[in-house]
Amino acid sequence: MNSYIFPIKAAVLTFPFLAMVIAAPFLIYYYRKYGQLGKLRSVILYSFVFYLLCAYYLVILPLPSIGSVAQMTGPRYELHLFQSWHNFMNQTVLQLNNPSTYLAAMKQSVFLEPVFNIFLLFPFGVYCRYYFKFSLGKTILASFCLSLFFELTQLSGLYFIYPRPYRLFDVNDLLHNTIGGLLGFACAPLFTFFLPTRSELDSESLVKGQTVSLLRRFVAMMIDWFVIGILSTLLSFLSSFLPTAVYDLFNYSFVGFTLEVILYFMIFMYLWNGQTVGKKIVRIQVVEKNREHIRLWSLVKRYSAFYLLMYGLLQIFQYTMNHLTTTNHTVFIAYVTFGLISLGILLLFLFNLLYALIRRKHRLFHDKASHTFTISTLKKEV
């Protein structure tokens, strides 16, 4: 039984770190389509991600040493369909006319292994029918494909990390897993009758999606910086053609960061009328009141207050903290003063963010400083 409990414990420990990575495509998709994720939808999606992690860990854990796997000589695969049923009939202690054998038979591996394989994809069938609105045929196909992915993971020795498979590729597992998904589909109404339908969740998200949440803006920001990272990496290959003085200048982090902010969040955003790649994906836009096209000066104020000021304060605070070892008393006092001032302003920024989160306010300090607003474009495009 420990072989089943240990992977679940591993999933619990690693879930907080992997959840956002796995859930990121879902976040982007739902923010783009509905403008809002919703609390109940978040619970459903994160429970689905957690379930997939548990199922995956049950397939690969515990991990043996590479040396011990190299010494294995057992079979790599089982291609005889219904072999599990044959093993059960030959090895079980079950006697139908003797109830005292029932419990002992249920504890045998020839019974537990196929039953656990059926239950492994039972929740998957429930999710397919309730949330993803799959038909019976699609659920069977999706269950088979997920099971095949698990079996190929085992057959490849965890994607060729190991010299050979350390677990058996078994076509009977494909059958049992697919049956589990089918049973989950059939039993889904028993587990989801008290929950709102997927259509009701979608309608609620569309209504709430007209308001731009801070999380939606955060997702857009992460996409934007991912794009900036890719562009910066590509441009870095051309840096060797620059004059030495210019190349040395760009090596300063503040200069490079400032250039990225000016080009992407000011000039490019002005040309695209308040939108970037990230904002376009999650369907939000920065606008000015009573103006059809946002002014460049407003974007300069907005992102100077948000990025350049905060980054500059962080640089000042870091610099002063690194030079507190000076023996000059006057310089020491100056470092402490500038450090405390920069830290105080940064804490005000943090307080503004926490206040907005607690009070559900959607305008931050840089919005107010630049007299700009972030609106949803979902209503225009849906």
C-alpha cells in the first residue's frame, strides 16, 4: 500500500511549485475567452491538475537507482490481452461459495492491481464529462490516450533516463484504465449533481470578465516579460556587431532594463493603442478617459512610475546595503538614509498592492499617476 501512498505524498509536496506551470495554459485560455477564471472554476481546474500529478507520480514513483535498473532481466512488456484475468483465475483464493475468502482475495495483488488501474482514470472520466463536456466516444479516446502516455513513459524507461524499463508495459493496463475512464463518465452525475453546470460557469465568467482583476493583469505582465526575454535573447546575438562603447553601455542592467521598458511598454504600446502581446492575449487595454488613442506621454508617466521608479529604488536599496561596511561615518549615515528612504517607498508600493487586493480595487498607484485605466476588450470582441 505504501507504493500507492508515497506518490500521493510527493504530489502534495510538489503541487504548489508545479501547479502554476501546468495551470498557466488554462489561465491564458480562460482569460482570453471569458476574461475571468472564477473561484469555483479555479478549484475545479487546480483539483484536476492535482489529480493528474497524483496519477503521473503513481506511474513513475518510487524511482529506482540507474544501477539497479541496468541489472534487471525481467520482461519489458506484456502484450497478451486479458492476461490479468487469467492470472486472477489461477492465483486467487476466492471461493464464491465461501464468504470467508472474500477479504483475503481482495488483498491479493492479482485483484488490487487491475482494480487500482481502473480507479486510476475514474476521476478523469468524471472531469471529461462534467467539465470538458466530452461525449462518451471522446472520453474513451482521451482515457486511452492518457493511459497510453503512462505506459509509454514506463516503456521508455522514463524517457530514456534509465537504460531499460523498470516497470512493465502492459496492454491490460490500457484496457483497465480505459474502463476506468468509461465508468467515471457513467458515474459523473452522481458526483457533480450539486455543482453548477459548465454553461453556468461560463456565463458567470463572461459577466465578471468585464471587470479587469489584478490577477488578469499579472498574467498579461508575465506573458509580456516572457516575450521581452525572447526578443532580448535574439537581439543579444547581434550585440557583437555594436561598437565597444555601446556594447559596454548595454551591459549595465539598468540601461538594458530601461531600454526594454521604453521600447516595449511605451513606444510599441503607443503604436498598438494601449495593448501589448500579453494584454492582447488576455483581452485588456490601457486607455485614457475621453480619448480614442492613448497618448505617448501618458504611457511614459505610467511605466516610469511602475517599472523605472521601482527598479531604480531597488538598485539604490541594494547598493546601499552592500556598502554599509564602510568605515567612513558620514558615508555610512548617507547610505543608511538613502537605503531607508528607498525601502520606505517600496513598502508604500507593496501596501498599495495589498490594499487593492483586500479592498478589491483595480487601480494601482501608476494608474492614478498617469490618469489611465485598464479595461476589458472582451465585450467588444465576443
